[in-house]
Amino acid sequence: MKKKVYIISHSHWDREWYMAYEQHHMRLVTLMDDLLELFEKDPDFNSFHLDGQTIILDDYLQVRPEKREAIQKAIDAGKLRIGPFYILQDDFLTSSESNVRNMLIGMEDSKKWGTPVMLGYFPDTFGNMGQTPQMMKQANLQAAAFGRGVKPIGFDNQVLADDNYTSQYSEMNWIGPDGTDIFGLLFANWYSNGNEIPAEEKAARAFWDQKLADAEKFASTNHLLMMNGVDHQPVQKDVAKAIKLANELYPDYEFVHSNFTDYLAAVQNDLPADLGDVNGELTSQETDGWFTLANTASARVYLKQWNTRVSRQLENITEPLAAMAYEVSGEYPFDELDYAWKTLMQNHPHDSICGCSVDEVHREMMPRFEKANEVGKYLADEACAQLTAAIDTSKFPADSFPFVIFNTAGTKKSGVAQVDIEVKRVTFAELYPSEGYDKLAAEDAQSYYVIDQNGKVVPAVISEEQIRFDYDLPKDRFRIPYMEKYVTVTIDVAAMAGYAWDSFALVVGEAKELSNSLVAKHGRILENNFIKAEITSDGSLSVTNKETGKTLNKLLVFEDVGDIANEYIFKQPKGDHAILSAFFPHQVEVLEDNGLVAKVRLTHEMEIPKSAEDLLDLEQKKVVDFRFRDASRSKETIAYPIVTEITLNKNSKMVEFATTVNNQAKDHRLRALFPTTLDVATHEADSIYETVVRPNQVSKHWENPTNPQHQHAFVNLHADDFGLTVSNYGLNEYEIVNDTIALTLLRCVGELGDWGYFPTPEAQCLGEHTFNYGVELHGEKETRFDSYKRAHSAQVPLSVKQTDIHPGKLAPQDVFVKITGEKFEPTALKRRKDDQALILRGYNLSGDKDALVLKKDDQAPIKTLNLLEEPLKDYEDTLQPYEIRTVEF
């Protein structure tokens, strides 16, 4: 029987990378022009795989709108193979919901054109998320193709029992943590193994002798895959001629120009019984550890912080508010949200969000973040206005100033909410602006307090009255500018349910002083009923869990080392030693202590080298492999103050940090260290729809002296009796070093890396940066899940909206969706586009079954859905281990 060689033409299309977006864009226009011409001229050209991302069509038609009909014709004829995704995202640095919206929008766009290629396509993601099998199956995709994360061995070699991330074949079963399995296709010889096929006999023989041997080394069947293309590759116009020649030269093989649909059907029909398994995350665990590219999680950290900000705005603030407001307005902003999501996702390709492109690329990303965020803020404010107008505030005193607090996180939240409450205004129509200001300023100052819906006084801190300019933009008339007198209200919120609201009012009158101090020893101790945190003599932090009596010491030590590698990979110079904050002076200053909030400023007066020595510049220009560079850090040092605001709220179990640096140093990495005293084999981290369990030790193949890892909201080390959860906001890199959680705050390098020399001075991240993170010392191991929920909810601020006194159809206090489940973490509350049904999505934080009760107006969900929000099965009140659960009300 002949072996069959399937040649698939494609071009892996990074929208932006080592050139600015528009440079790549113009080359895309040329590629698409060539394809449309080729489809017409060469009937033997089977098809072109459009890299699994529909955004390419949008990008092309933006320049060639008149080609829409030609594109449609090519898709209808099967010449242009599209979808199923909107973009080729980075798995680990985009949120769980972002990964789903990429599939939802990609599938929707694909089906508008025709039939998507039903293949989870991850040719160059920097590792692959463990929940991929479950996610693909829940998007009706039965297979995934990927280029990284598994080490191919070859069928002549035996896969050893302790090598969990190797495969004897390029084909394998990929099993997720929940047990879901899919067909996995590894590009063992990369997605360019059939690139530029010669159409001349001598060159063709040399080409195919090598390429066929390489493919046969790993193939489990007689179906061999040749990927005819590579990054930004122009289409090979004579591929039909080259294939005809190959058939003449190699009569024992059948060479066909093909597509993934036909190839997958053939190879999956002939799989051998001894096909191997790979499990969970695929992140090159069995390699030397240098090229996992996990350090992209710390390249240009400002991008990760912005991505977190916009993701939280759209997923956890705007959509839940809009979903709730639909019940009073009958409207949901589908089009506006699609626009915001698409704008955000344009920053999610791996070379974009990973921060591993040239400076021009990342400069262009910032307006996308800002645009998507502003859309989200606008829609959230509109939804808040619709809700507050319908919430009954009629019981509040006539001369009070009502406001409503919304918890749009899906889990219970304690902390403080802050809002500016207008108490009086003078419009420009009434008085000239300065006169209006003077009138308000001349009035006697008032005192205020806060009450709840039942008239009970609520603990709050209220600022002195202030005056400023503001304006309204009515829906039915011209803008109204005015001067307003306002106060800032900080109110205590204790254990507010997820997806809930509560109403309060500001009232004129003398308030009871909040006298319970949370600060002692001139700011060195912060303490509430749950936690005691003390700044010790070396500037580190001791934290005590008062419920268990457990104390951890030497927390919050800052570590600075050199970095002579690139945006992809960290490399400490030879002989370099860590510089620690504990060996420098520090100062402590009390900023706030009002009974609700304790805040102190801790300043470490560090000194570090200003950069690498000049040799690094020469080694970069010579394209010396970063592993073999000899550059050290400069002998010249600069002052490097690290200023950290430490915050403890009255009802919080978490100590929060906001660390600010004005970075004027280059070629270095700054981390915060949190030793735990724990000698354990594994740790847990927040990943895509998964609390992933990872080993603390590397495999025997590992050569990299570091083991960087990805995270989203938290990382945790624990034993049976206690553990430590370190939470963060947009700080996606950590490392477990012995018993210590090392959280990367900033990594500064001067070149892109990879295949040439591309200077990136802006990747040195000069200027001011603020990093937000926190710690929670929890008790026995089951309590860690509560700390995980608090880490998630800490990323979602409470939303507050002032309103007036009026009757309404909504109660002053309510829970929109009631969730009872200890380990269920909601990720979305939204409306389905087809019928406006209410959709709730979340996942099991653990590998255990969990009771889950969901109620909306005392009604359980109608159906359990897949990730495309299509019916999957009847609803049940048990959450399976690692299950991703979407339901419809």
C-alpha cells in the first residue's frame, strides 16, 4: 500500500511581530491578491488554509472591500479554508473568557462565510493550556493541532514511563484534567516541514529524501502531513507542478494537494492501537527548559496589566451589569460588546500580548486596550443608570442622597467601596462658572453619615466637601455643565453576595467617629480580626493568621538580578548575585487609619546596577546566542527606591500591596519573594478554567537554572495544615524556588530575540510602574479555595452609582443569581445573542466533585450548554472534577 503525502498550503500569519502591524498588513494584501488569482488560474490547486483565524478576512477587506464577492466565491468553492477562531491567541496570557470569545466570535464569523475548519489550531502558541481537550469538545471540535509542548521521540524509540510529555508519534491522545480526550496532532517537524517544495528534479530528490524520512520518523500511520508554508510565507504558486514531479520521482508514495478536513479524516481512521497519551498542560516539560518561552509572561508587564484591566472590565463588570439591566430595559448591547471584544482580542496573538515584538507593535496595542476599555466603561455606566433608575429608593429620607453598590464578581466580596456623592450643583445656566464655584465655597460646611435601606447607620469614612467642574449628557437634549459640591464616601462592605446589589444613602448630620485603629507601632503593625502583619527590622513582613496562630516571616523581600537575554527568555549573567531589599535601609509612614482601612507606606532605599556592561550591546549586534553571552552587570549603580503601600481592610483576610518604582535601570529583573517554609512536591496556580497542579521540581532533562511559570489571579503553596496564596493583578509570571513563591514584578531587556537582532529599547520599561498584588495565609488545605475566590474577586472592584429618591420595580437589595457551591468560580454572566437568554459560565476550582445549586428567581437553569452556548445536556446539581459549566436561565 502506498504511503500518502498530504500537502497543505498555508501561511502562518502573525498580524504583527518583527515589523509594525501595517508592514505585515500590506504583505497580507499581496498574499490574498495572489491567492485569489491562483484560485482562478490553477484548477489543480486544492485549497489554502487561512491559518485558523477569521480576522485575516477583515484585514484584507479593509483594504480591498471590492474583493468580498471573490472571497465568498473562494470559500464556497472550498479553495479558501477559514476558521474556527477569530485570532490565533496566546493560550496562557489571555483570560478564560477571552479564549471562549475567540471561539464564539470566530465560529460566528466563519459561519457567515461558510463552513469553518473544525480543528483547534494552535500552531505556535507558547505552550498549550491543560483544558484544551474539554474546551475543544465543548466547541464541537474533535481534534487539535499544535507545534509546541510535547517532545517527539519517534516510533523506533521507547517512551519512558517518567517522561509524561513525550510521544513516540506525531499523533496522540490528549487528555485534559477532567478526563476529556481529543485527537492531538503535533507538528513534530514544525508547521513548515513542506515549505517551498522544489519543482526541479535534483533539488526535489534532496528535498523529499530528507522530508519524507523526517515525517516517517514520527508518523503513526501511512498518512504523512506536509505543511507548505511558514511565517508570512507567500503562496507557492507552482506547488501543483512540484507535486506532479514528486509523484513521478517517488512511485511508492502518493502526493496530493490537500486540506485539514481530508487529512484528519484519513489519519484518524487508521490510528494504531498503541497511540500514546499526553495529559494536561503541554509546556515542553521534558526539554532543556530554555525555550518554553514562559518568560514572555513578564516581558513588557504594562501590557499584561492593561489586558487584565480590560478583561475584568468587559467580563466581570460590563457584561454582568448589562445582563442585569436587560430585565428593565429589554436591550442588550451585543454589537457594542462584539466591537469591544474584537478590539481587545486584536492584542491577543502570541507575539502581541506576549510582549515579544518590536516597539512599534506594542505602541499600537495601547490604543486598542484604551478603546476597548472605554467602550466597556460606557456600557457599564449605561447599565448602572438603567438599574438604579429601576431600584426602589423611596424609603430613604427626602433630603438624603441615595447610591447603589453592585458586586459584579460572581463570588462573595468583603472590603470597601468608594464613591463620590454630589450634594449640590450650580449649572452654568444659573451662574457663570467662577461665580457658581464661589457660591458653593461660601456655604457652611456640612457633616454627613451613611444609612442602609432600613435606616441603620453603616460604618463609613466621609471626606470634607470639595468642589469641581462636571457635566451631564442627557439622551434628549444638549449637555449640562455645572459646578458640583461633593464628598468622597468610603463604605464598609462585608460578605456581599456575588451578582448582587445593595442600596444606601448619604444623610446630613453628625456621624459617629470610627475609633477602632487598625495600625500600631507607628505603622509597623497592621491588624484586624483575621490578620496581623508586622514590618520587621529588615523591612520584610511577618504575617499571622489569627484564626490558626500560624505566622510566616521574611515575606515581601525584593530581589533584583541582571537579565542579558531577550523578550522571550530570562538569562541571569554568569556570577551575578541577587540584590535583596533586606540589606538596605527602609522607612515606614502611616497614610490612613480610619477604622475601615489601614494603609502604610514602606520605602526600601535600594541601589542596583544601572544596566548591563557595554559588552551586551556588542553580543546582541553579533547575534550571540543568549545562553553563551559573557556580559555582566555594570559596575555603575543608581539609587532604586521601591515604594510599597501596604493595605489592610477591616474585614479582609488578604494583605494588599501596591509597589511603585520609577525604573531607570536596564537589563534586570525585579521580584517580590514570599517564603513559606513548606517542603512540598507540588503547587497550584490559576490558569485557563483550571486550578492547575504543577510540580515544584523540574524534569531530569531540564538545563535552564530557572523554571518560570504562567498564572492569572494567584499561585499557592500548601500542606495539610496551612498554605500561602499570593494574588496579583496582571503579573503573570512566578517561580517556585525551594519553599518560596517568587512573583515577577518587572523584567527589562533591550532586544526581541528569536532569529535575528531587533533592538527594543522600550522593552526596558523605563519610567514609573505600579504593581498590585497580595498575600493570604490560610488554614487547612480545604480553606485554600476561599482564598482563590478572594484572589479572583480582588481583581473586580465594586461598582457604585449615585441615584435619586424614587419608586422602582427592583428591590433596594437583591441577589440577581444565587450561587451555592464551594468550588464553583463564575467567569461570565451575559446574554446569548440568538434569544437574549441569560447565560452563566464558570468552572470547578478543584479536582473533586462539588454540590452546585444555581437559582434565578428561585428557578434552576434550564439546560447545561457547551462553550458555543448550544444545548449539551439536562442540568444537574453536581459539578464534576475540573468541569467547565455553562448554563441557561
